[in-house]
Amino acid sequence: MGEEVSLRDRVFRDPLLRPDYGPSEMAKHLNANYNSVKAIYVKLCDEGFLLREGRGKYSLNIPRMILDLYERLRRLEG
């Protein structure tokens, strides 16, 4: 049985593969509602995973992502 991936997970994962996509391009790529995708981008910025560079331009916050992965691994090992 396949596990359905949430829109948030898809938006979170795809910037790793398509770092030049902003919310508009990502919404088109995922065939998703722009406002939903934009809200997820804002949330990912609030959580520190994305950095807003300008209108429609975002970049990955690699140090924050690495720290998050490290914390998840520690919880799994602990």
C-alpha cells in the first residue's frame, strides 16, 4: 500500500530538487493551489527551513535542515 505524501511534504522536498522554484512555479509543478503552496512557503520560512530572498525568491537554509536531520537521528537512536 502506498503512503500518500502531504502537500507540505511535497513542497518541503521539492525545493531540494528544484531550488530555483518559488511558490508560483512550485504550485504549477505540483498542480496545486497557489495560495496553499504560498502558505507552506511562509510556514517553512517561519520554521527556518527556507529563507526569503525577495518577491517569489527563496533559498534553502541548509544549516537549519542539517540540524533538524541531526535532531531526528538522535531521537531515533535514543
